Amino acid sequence: MIASLLSSRRWALLPALLATTGALAQAPVDPIKLGKPDPLDFKAESFKGDSAAAAVVLCDYGVTRFRLNGTSFQFETDRVTRVKILKKAGYDAATVLVPLYHRNNSEERLSGLRGTTYNMVAGQLQKTKLDISKTFVEDRTANLRVRKFTLPDVREGAVIEYAYTVTSDFLVNLQDWTFQGPYPVRWSEYRAAIPEYFDYKMLMQGYVPLAVSTREEGGGQYTVHTAGGFAEGGGSFRGGSGREAASNDVLTGRVTNYRWAMKDVPVMRDEPYMTTTDDYVARIDFELAGTHMPGQAYQAVLDTWEKINTDLLDDNDFGQQFGRGGFLKEQVQGLAAKYPDPTQRAAAVRQIILAAVRYNGTNRYATDGNLRKAYDAHSGSSADVNLLLIAALRQAGLTAHPVLLSTRAHGRVNQSFPLLTKFNYVVALVPLADGKDLLVDATDPDLPCGTLPERCLSQTGRLIMPQASASRWVDLSPSQRHVHFQQVQLALDAQGGLAGKVHEEYAGYAGANARGELAKLGEKKYLAEIGRQHTAWAVPQAAVAKHETTEAPFALDYSFTQPADDNATAGTLYLSPLREFGSSQNPFRHEDRQYPVDFGAPQEEMLLVALTLPDGYELAETPKNAIIDLPDGGGRYLFNVATIGSTVNFTSRLALRKPVYSAAEYTHLREFYRLMLEKQAEKLVIKKKA
Amino acid sequence: MKAKNLLALLFAVPLSGAPRFAPVGAPEPKYSVATIPAALREGAHAVLRADDEVVTVKSAGRLVHTVHKVITVLDAGGDAFGRTTVGYDALNAIGYLRGAVYDADGRLLHQLRASEIRDQGVGDAGGSLMTDVRVRYADLRQPQVPYTVEFDYEVVSDNTLFYPTWQPQDEEGLAVQSATLRVSTPAALPLRYQERQWPAGAPLQHTRAGSQEQYAWALADRPALDEEDNAPPLADTTPGVALAPGAFEVQGHAGSASTWQSFGQWNYELNAGRAVLPPATIAKVAELIKDAPDPRTRVARLYNLLQGSTRYISVQLGLGGWQTFPASAVATSGYGDCKALSNYTMALLATAGVPAYVALIGAGSDHADLRPDFPSNQFNHAIVCVPLASAGRPDTLWLECTSQTTALGYMGSFTGNRHALLLTPKGGQVVATPRYRCADNRRERRIDLYLDAAGAATATARTLRTGQEQDTYAQLLHELGPTEQKQYVAEHLRLSTFTISRFGLAAAPGAGTPGVVETLGLALPGYAPPSGKRVFVSPNLLSRLPALPAQVGTRQTALWVPRASLQADTVQLHFPAGFQPETLPAPVQMATAYGNYSAQYQALPDGTVRYVRRLEMPRLHLPAASYAGYVDFRRKISAADRAQVVLLKTDV
């Protein structure tokens, strides 16, 4: 069901898209020539259709080719970008930050930076060059440098252009090309000339079609430069030992020239209930699947899922950690005897980990130190916490395996790309006797055992097994919903004043949120919030009844009084009894939607109101019962009224059964909420009995 | 919005430290939670067990600030205190940063390791392209509360323009068990200080030992406070001591902050000689003003030139937080920070024969006004002041030079309603920026609301906002595209379900206080569904002011409403044939110390109903006892704003 939402529009493996053309042909003409802006770019009529834009990217062009640096391959990407600044609000487009990674001896390097701003002043084209001495490098973190520059003399109507080359040693990560951004793009083109020695997998995503997608076979030459010096033993390229002279060799090989382009790419808009825009933006990703060096056999780099499984188990920061969990033995001693039931025992182990290690908010799938260190510091990443959990579960005699996943904010995992870097989180899976799996996470004390935090609800995770062949995908569909239950007794007096008693429960994810909120605010402020949401009420009594145990719903009881409305009419009373207990605004505020609505988990809201009318009064008219259904059983709203004596009983129940609704379902969802809110706001006319 | 930092702000917060006890693996328990008095746990998320800060003035150009802080986190609400961040830059070095954490019984749980301290650049935070400010931070949050963290750090500062300000109770929910500040300074460099909200009975201890002067302040047993609605900021209500230099020296530039005059003099001289423009710019200015003898017209034209050809880009390195780029650099690059753009503007005006001054100011809608009685660095921004006169009376123009869109002379919420320090050749001089009153900050709205027989409605609304009421909308208008503008408005309408059928934002014509006009077309399905033969309509579609929550406990702090405003609404209610008004709400008229409110309904001969609402609220600074009256005023407004017209179906 969920998989069908990931329509083929969103993901496509590129080879299917590529038209293979003949092996000859001239290289296509570059879409942009630095230093030669089009005179039309200074004419207002060229931008008539862009009234909504502050700036327009006229052309964004990247070319990647490979070269040898000594005996190591590198790739170089030239980038040329030209932007038209339409409004002052678009000035930010003139400031560019280029992140450059470095790790050990490998790095990304920026060179050849140049830029120019063109202004048309009284019919004359004025050029102002970027002064390289006014560009900066910031060492943001240990592995990240940011090269920063801003174009000079930027005004409304200016055309700016800049170009630079990034040289990278990180062959595994041929950089993504993102066609879509904060400004509309007229033309975005990326070319890559990839020698036969490198086998990249390519993945296209997004909602914008390609205007160009071609591949041409050609040839290329690469010069291998071997430095002179004393070669040591058998490690040398040529074997033997002794003094060697520097030398140059030429490699000639087949090169595939790829070309992709998009035309008139719209702006990426952030919408509510999304995972991350990264999941939807028009982009092409590359991952190195393998290398095929001259004279050598094909070497797989991009793994199979099975190989990833095996490697992870061998990894010092992952699988090898489980064998070092002996220090946990003492902690979990006796649990096996006390809790023969695996579910209960898992919950008890989880409590021990929750109490011992604090999740520090960093998401990782592997530890970057060792588990003992995190245990001693009482603090760690999601990997530290949950790998400790797995080790402890095993010490307690349970079977437990890691499940890798990517959090919602990190973006979805594509099952056809066996890539570790796409994951950033790990949880535990405990197989149960009935064939079901118990997914356990120990980062959030407000959730019960067996419920993953909402950040983990990203559809699928990868189970890592002792036998690689047994590894598989695991459904991360939430085991819990957002549940909100309210039971209200309302007494109306003949003047229109109200007295109410409310019992409220939050369960599932709503329960966890309420517990978190209570912990953050403290009980006094938490209860004061009720008054903030209902400013017409006086709340003389309020108490949180239950919140300690995460297994039971979070419960709350309070009473309130509401004085009569100033303009009540004698003899007739008007009241919307449900309105204060439902939401006052439709959460879907925009008419249309580009991307799926991703709630993470299904939702249920139940509201029971028993309204006692003043003596001698009755409803002038009973509201109509209603059932509103979403198409395909996606959800239902039920509204029901029953009068017993002087008490009118209302039942209002919302059920949204799916965690994710497609963009096509958006209109229905919006209308569904509208009808529900209208029903909840309905006004009763209460009159004196004749 | 635009954070035109003079680096200053980052260090306005005390950020240095003092090591009284280096945390070593002491076996005996420390800071047991049981020793916290019950009164301090009441309403507290965390308790400051000890805050011992020492400021040592080494010379006019160097100061060392050491901090030893011990905080017990009582519950999840106090979790943020389990972490600490220490900033540094080219002129402020961190000597050391150490930490330890203890359990509820005071047993050492963990000692912070060097490898656990993160270090990173603050990047483009605050809109700066480049800054040398970096942070180190440490996270000692624990899985179980309560726990106690202990942090020790030292900052060695070569920027003595800034002395630390000490205010231990700087957050709500934080009780203070013990806090001390000690200052040691050579007698030749006498300390300047200001005690703020300082309690009686805890006098300063001032001693002299040889050539050193010692000052010591101590606070103890301060229960936690709640931040209340419509209240002054905590910084204005809890005790603290502000420190400032007399003589100081930054990178060879010596000065004195003893008076505003001398503080201004130092700034003026630091930037003197940097207002020289290239010949091409001078020629451009001459061309622009040749037919404009009137100084005001000249200012308008040059401000227009500035706004059309420059933009705000901040580069803050070393003394660059205080010393401007030369005007010639702005002329070639077309960008600069607040100082550079202000200096450039001053140079343009000087070329045109209009004298003007750069002025330092504490900018931001929630920035405290200048404390004129304590000359010290209280600034984070620079603007330009042009002292003009009209008909013999002063008619000063103030220019925000970092905005490409702000109206000439407009300061708004960012820099209006406060004091600034003019930098003149004779030194500094404190002057007031424009004050915006009810009549300046207006929101005038006219709505036609059309109802159909099924209960759906459509509406057209035209809203003029002026002065501080338009600040957000002016930003929307100038800084976002139409699509994002509409999205913002859709997200802020307090309506159940609606569709925006028409939308536009435009600058209101005319000089004076700037304004923005918003036109809105709305479709409102199910706005007023009939209940039997009656229809209930709220004519106040867009201007309902919510009530305040009922006060829990006794109000502690003063009532503050920082902005004066005037709202005027007219709604014409049109309904279909076959309906007639059964009940119109009674008129409401209130004249109070908190403001004036009126609402009137009138059935017009053309069959429509007209609703007229007016709310005038002055800027309020009233004692805590007035709060109940204000809540009542707001409750009555809210009730009146929700009043409904009842229509009766007549054709059934």
C-alpha cells in the first residue's frame, strides 16, 4: 500500500531513461559561455513570466571529468552559473557558499574561482569583477570547510555569473546534481564523462521531467605519473626494489559521455507534513558500484545488501561492539528468570538502557567510539544507545538484531541502492514466538517499548542478520497511532452559562507528545496551558491523573465554567457544544499540494459530549447525524446525536487510517476536514418548552 | 531579520570563566541534591548551586574572565542547563573549558574529556558572510534527573571595550542558591559598575590591597521566577551587575568609556578618515543634486542612490566589529555591513554639503533601550542621523542604511522608540530616535462580507497598515515573492477553512509614515450554516483579538505593552433576499487606562448591516497590580469581537 505511493514518477533508475546514441558525434555545444551574457537578459520583456520570482537562474551548468593525480584518480567538476537578479529580495542569490569536505588525506578543493556582475546602466553594460581577496574560507567543523563569496555591485536587474572547479578525491561520492532550488531555473545541465574504469549507479528523483538525457561512447587518455624514489619491496607498481626514475604512462580507455538537462524548473516549496524536501527535489545521485582498472578484475565497491550485512558485522564500530557487551551482564542479571516472556523482558532491558544512557540528539547507525565509552559518559548517539540496547538484550538471553533505517528528516532509503550512507539510525529487532517482530528503541523514555519514535517512521529499514542471506527489509509501519480521547459533561444553565467536567486521554504518539510536554513545562504550566487555549473559561480544578507509565494513556481531568455570552437572548439559548474541544482551523491551508501528505502515523480523535439542558428547555431542532468518508477507506468522520431526557449526547469521531496520503488525495483530505469542522461548529438553538 | 551585528552582541553575554575548584575525580560527594533548600526547588527546573565569576583586569588592553558554574537539573524542563557553550574569536581566547557531572547524591558520574568538546564556526548565522566567532560546546545531559553539572572556563579578552555583565538568574525556572562576582583591577584603572535590581542587604565589598582594587558581590537563595505574559524581559527584573571600563585599549586604539562623550570620541576617531569617496562617486553625487538646493531633497536622492546600489553583507574579523570598511570599498563592491554602509552614506551626504553623523544603537524589536546613566557599550548596530531643520524647528532625519527598501527616515520596531549615540567630532551624544504613537501605527480595514442562502460566504478585504503595524508586511512585500507572501498570509489567517481567491500587497502611496496595503479575496465555505431558520454570522471576520489566559497565582511583574496601535474596522454584511436581521449585538464602548474600544452595529436602509470597530491601545508600562484590569479589558474585547448577528429566514 505504501509502496504504491512511491510512484514511478518519483524514483527512476536512469539506464531506462537514457537514449543511447551512436558512439561518435560532436560534443554538444556548452549551454553557457562565461563572460558573454545574452543581451536579452537585460530586457524586461524576457522576464514577464517571472513576476513571482526574486531571481531566476538563467543557466546552471556542470561538467565532471576524471583525471589522474599521480597514480590516483580524481574527478573535477567545472561549474558555471548565471543568475538574473529581478528584485532586491533576490540579492541572496549573489552570495554563494560551497561546502568542501576533507577527511584524512582526501579532500575536495576549489580552484579557478571567478565571477562578474553585469549591470545595464543607461544602455551601457558595466562589468564588475569578483575580487578573489574578498572571498573567505571558514573551518566550520573538523571535516567541513566552507568557501564563501559574494558578487560585487549587485543591483536590481543585474546579471551575475560565477565559475569554479571542484577537484575531489572522493570517488565513491560523485557529487549529486540538483536541478531544483529556491529560485526558478531556466536551464540546468549536467554532463559527466565517466571512464570505463568506474561503474556508477545513477538515480534520478523528483517531479520534473528531463529535457535532455543522452549518452555517447567515446575515448579518453589518462596520464599516469609515477614519482621516482626507492620502491619498497613487492609493493611497487612494477615489482622489484631499488631506485626508480619518475615515469609517465598513458592509459587509453573508453569513456561514456552522459548529458542531462532540465528546462524551466519550478521552485521547490516547503509544505507541512513532509519528510524532507530532499525526498522530492529534482536531483540525480551517483554511487560508485565498482571499479574496473586496466589489467585488473572488476572490483565491486557498491555492495550488495548481503555484503553490507557481512561488512557491518565485521565493522569495529558496529558488529564487533556486540561481542564487547560483557560489562552489561551484571545489569541485566536475573531478568531472564523474572521475565520469561520475551516482550516483557525486552521492555525491562530497555528501561535499564533508558536509565543508563542519554540520547544526545545525534543520529548515527554506527558508534564513533566504543559502547563502553558512551555507557560511561551516560550519553550517546542513536547508535550508541541502541547498539548498547542490542548488546544488553543479548546478555539478557534474547535474540536481537540491528535494523538500519533513515530518519524522516534524513530522507528515504532506496532499496535498489545498497548504500550505507543513506542510513543514519539503528534500532533493535526482537523476533517473537508468533512470527511477529518487536522493534525496540531506547532513545525516548516517553514511548512504550515496541513503539519507534516518530522520526523513525520512514517506511522501511534493513535488518542485519548473522547470516547475510537472512537479512531483509523490515516494515516500519507504526504500531501506534495518534490518539486523543475526550469525554465531556456539560451543564447549561438557563442564562447560557456552562459548567463542564472533562476527562481527556492521549495515547500512542499523542501520549508521548503530552508526556514530553508535561516534562518540559512542569505540571503547573502544563495545566495553565488549558486556560490559554480556552480563554473564555475559568478552570478551578485540573490534574494530570496518569502519566508515569508509558504503557497506559496519558490522562487528564479538569472542570471549568464559562459565563453566559453577553448577548444571550432571553428564552432562547445558542451553543456550539463541540467547538471548544475540536480544532478551530483546517490544518490544510493551501488549495493545492505538490507532494504527499506524510503524517507518519494514523490518527484518531474521539469526542463524547453529554450536554444537560436547563430545566424546561429543549432543542429547537436536533442536528443531523453524519458520516463522512475519505475515498478508498482512507478515513472516516462520524457525528452522532442522541437525546435521552434532558441530556443530549454527541459522538464525534475522526479516524485517519493511513500514515501517508498521496498528493492526489489532498483535495479530499482538505474537504474532509472542512466538513468535520463545520459539523463541530454547528450551533444548537435551545428554547423554552412550549 | 537583518542582524547587523557589531560582533558586540555575542560578547555582551558574559562568556568567560573562573576556576575556584578544578573538577578532579574527587571521591567525596559534592553538590548533593538533598542540600538544596525546599524553597529553591519550588517552581524550578534547575538550581544554580554556585556561580563564581572572577574578572581580572590585567591592563587597559587585557581582561581575564573565569567562570565556575554548578547547576542542578531537577527535571526535563531544565535540561538545557546540562550543556554549555563558550564563544571565542580573534580577540577572545578560551584558556580552558572543563566539566564534570554528578548524580543526585553528588557522586561523580563523568568528567568531561577534551575529545567530547565540540568546536565549530558559527557559519552564516546572523546573516554574516564571514566572522571569526566560533564556539566550543559541551553536553553533559544525563538520562536521569536530578543531576548536577559543573563547568569551569576562562576567557582571555584583548577586547576591553567589553566588560562582562553578570546576571546569574538569566532564565525562568532557574533558582539561585549562591552566586558571586569578584573583580580585581589595578587602582590606576578604576572599575565602573552599575548594580541593577540589586536587593537591599547585600552590599558590595570593596577593598584595596596594595595597588589592586577588589570588588565583590554575592547573591543567595533566589527562588525561581516565571516569565509572565506582557511583561518586561527577565533582564529587567532580576539582580545583576554591569561592568564597564574607564580607560581601555583595543589593538592599539586607546580610549575611555567614562562618559558618552569620550566613548563616542574613541569610536569617531577609530573611523575617521574612512569617508573618502572615489571621484566617480563624487561626480555621480554632484549630478544627482545639481538641481536640488533643498537639503531634504538631497538626502532623499542620495538615500535612493544608496538603496539602489548597495546591500548588506557583513564581514566581522577582529577589530572589524568596530572599525568600518572605507567608503571607497563600498563604492566598488556595492556592499558592506551597518558601519560601512552608514559611513558610506555619511560620505555621500558630506559630498552634497549635508552634515550627517553615524549613530550607534541597540537594534531589534526586543532590544532594551539605552541606559543613559551608564556609559558603556550597549550597541549592536549603526545608523545615520541627519540633523535637519524645517521652519526653524529641528526636523531630524534618521536613515537605516542596511535596508534597500525601508522608507526614508523610517526606523520602525528595529531602531525606533529608543536612544542612540551620535558620533561627532566632539565625541558622543545621546539622542532619541523617532517615537511611534497610536496615530502612526494604524491598521485600517474595510471588509465586504457576502453571505449566500446555504451559509457559504465570500469576502473582500482591504487592509492598510502603517508604521510599526506594517513592519512585518513591508518585509513580506520586499523580501518575498508573491507566492511566498500569499503562503505566509494563508498560514496566519485565523479562519476555519478558506480559499484565497485574490491577493495583493502594495506599498501605500504617500510620504510620511510608510504603509502597506493588502487586498484579499476570500471564499469561506460553510462560514455561517443555517441552524433551523436562523443564521449566526460573526461580522468580525479578521480582527478578533484573543483574550489572555486567566492569571494563575499573583502577578509578579509589571505590565508591558511595548507598541502603541490603532485598529479601525468597517465590515459591511450583505445577505441574500429572504433573510432579515433578527438581533444585532448591543454596542460596546470602553474607555480605560489600557485603551479605548468601541463596536457598533447598524442596519442600513439598503438591507445590509454595518459593523464598525475601533481599538486604540497606547504603549503601557504599568505596575503589576494593573494586570488584572488589563486581563478584564482584553476579555471584554474578545467577547465583543465574537458577537454574532442573528439573521432570520423570512420566506419559510
